[in-house]
Amino acid sequence: MAEPSASVDESLAEGASSPIRNERGDLSPRFVASIRPAIETGDVAELKSLVAPLHEADVGDLLEALSPDERTGLVRSLGDDFDFAVLTELDDKLRARLIEALPPDQIVEGVKRLDSDDAVTILEDIPEEERQIILGRLPHPDRAAVSRSLEYPEDSAGRLMQTEFIAVPPFWDVGRTIDYLREEEDLPDEFHRLIVIDAGFHPIGMVALDRLLRSKRPTAISDITDSDIHAVKAADDQEHVARLFELYNLVTAPVVDDDGRLVGVITVDDIVDVIEEEAEEDIRRLAGIGNEETTDAVAHVARSRVPWLLVNVLTGFLAAAVIGLFDGTIEQMVALAVLMPIVASMGGNAGTQAMTVTVRAIATRDIAARAAYRVIGREAMVGLINGLVVALCVGLGAGLWFASPALGTVIAVALIVNIVVAGLVGAMIPLALDRLGIDPAVASGVILTAVTDVTGFFVFLGLAGWWFGFL
């Protein structure tokens, strides 16, 4: 890209007050608006001067803010000056649509300049036939590295790893290693660790750059090697790898094949993306939302949400059937119909709290360190305490509202029972589903809603019918 202009550099240095980002850190609508005329007129020089100083993340946000035609026009106008690493900042579907609209020649030239992990991220979303055409036009070393990574399962360490790394034998000294780093042209653009390997290309340790540079030239690499490494297999799930980085505060981890030979490295910047992706996935599943993005079409979003809404309709009919069992009781005392939503909503909210904490603990493997029954017991006790507090407030309020201490007592007891059950079920359902190999984030919410609604209505209406003699 062209050199950034001084005026834009100065505005970038101003931080939150720059025209590119507003006070909240969002991309400035004014800046987006300033780009559009240049795209419409095809003013390539103006576009390059505006986009050149931007970080990859800024350009990614800019592309998301533009319309589909504007995105394609911007990327095509920039040509070879467009950094394809920007595409890794976009969501998968938007990236796939943009690549589909670009000419193959520009894709090939853009992918050539990428690290292998970024190239894999872009090519894995392209249809197989087109992917093979692009791979066939890459230089042989790049083609071999990217093709090998694409053979690994999706969301695995092999897909995540970068095949550009620095490996040195333990018998080299510091001086020879530094000379190698200075003279060798085919090295990664950025690196923080050197991997020490044996004759069979198995990683035996790592050397941090700070330690290398602080050691005297005659010092053997073996003398400054840290043998406490946490190698991961290429087939390992990316969530497992992210967990290792979190546990051991890793910056880099070597990736090995089934025979333990070094095939790549994973760096912390890739793991940050994995952690964000997994967290978003859990949140979407808890809400019964599929793999949708803000850039998806309305029809696609609606279609992905309908199945879960229909499942909730079925659970709603189940709760309605319970209410139907007590229609005579409700007819005798209309106040019960007024208070029923309170019982259901409090149980649902309490259960959601327990379920969210438990699902998150399962996802981060925090429950592995303690017995499941302790988690269930804790949620039951929390439910009991919260139930007593809520029951006292609601019972007093309902008793005064309807001038009926008995009604206040009934709803108080029903709330205590429902909130305790909600805490138990909110913890037990995710744990049980996890034991069965079912993703607890997907199914827990639907089951929880059904249980708390049925329990709340049955206890409240049944107790009221018994207390007031309507049954």
C-alpha cells in the first residue's frame, strides 16, 4: 500500500478523537461516508490514500459497513495494494461472498503474500473446484503447506497452525543462530520463540528471543533451551488448544503430527480469535440461535431461528395443558391468573442463572476440578436462599394487593419450590447432557423452560386449589 499521509497519521495518533474511530471505538460514520464518493467515481489514488494508514481490523470494519457492491468496488480498486489479511477480520459468510465476487487473479496474488494460517482461513470457505484452481497457481512450497493444513479437520490445530516457523538444533550456538536469523530470507514476518528440534524433527524445547539476545555468542542453544513445552497434535480440537494457552500462559505452541514431528506452530493471536469464536458460539446456542451473523440476509436469519421457536411452542402447550388441569380453580379465583406469570418468570430466571454458570463451567472445564454433586448442591442452596427472599417480597405484596394473607402464603411457597427446582434443574440438565455427549448449550434452555413452567404452574395452582378447597 502507499505510504500514509501525514495528516491521516496525525489523526490516527489522536486516538479516540480521530475521524476513523469515534469515542466508543466504533468506526466513524463520517469516515465511512468519506470513502463512498471515491468508490463510486473509481478514484483509485484517493482510495489508496484513505485506506493505506488503516490497520487490518479497521479495513475489516470498513468493509462490513459498506454495501456489497461498495465492498467489491473498494477491493478491486485497491488491486495489489489490498492486503488479503484483512479478510481474516471478516465473518465467514461475508468473507466467502466477497471472495466469490473477486477475480481469481487477484485472489491468487493476495493469497501469495499471506502466512499459511491466514491463507487457510480464506481458502477453506471457497468451493472445492475454485480452491484447487487457486492452489494450483500458488508457488509449490506455499501450495504444499496450505494443502496439508486444509487436510486437517475443521476447527482443529492443523487448520489453525502456521507452517512458517524457526527450528534450530540444540548443538548450534547463539552466534550461529543469530547469524542465521539475520541472513535467512525465508522466515516468518513475526516470531517470539525458536523451536529446538532433535535429529528426527521432534520438538525438544523452545528458546525465547529475549533470552537468545541476552546470551553470549559462544553459548550453546541447549544451555538456554526451555524444555517445558506444551506441544499439541494437529488433530486436536482448537478449543482444547485454547484451554492449554489459558492454563499455561503460552505465547507459542508447537504442533506435531501423529509421530511427534514438528509440522507448525500456533501463536496467541490466533488463540484470541478462537476464544472469541467459542464464546460467541456458546452465547448463540444458549439463546437457540444458529451460526448467524449481522451481515446475513433476513430470510436466512428467520429460517435459522424458526425451529427453536417451534420447540418452544411445544413446551408452551405442555405448560398450557397443566394450566388446563386447574381451569376450575382459576375460575373460582381470578387472582391466580394474575399471579401465574410471576411464578413462571421467577423460576425461568433463576434456572437460567444456574444453567448459564454451569454451561460456562463445562465449557472452560472448571467443573472437572470438583465433583458434579457439589455444583448441584450449591445451586440448590442458592435457589433456597433466593427463593426465601423473593417469596417474602412477593408473598407480602400479593397478600396486601388482594387482601388475602392466605394467597400471599400460597404464592410464597410456590416460589420457593419453583426457584429451588429451577436451580437444581439448571445445574443438572447441562451436566447430564454433557455426560451423554450432547452439547449442553444447545438443549438446556428448552428443557429448562418446560420444567420450570410446568413445576411452577402445577405447584402454585395445585396448592391454591387444595388450600382454598377448590379441588
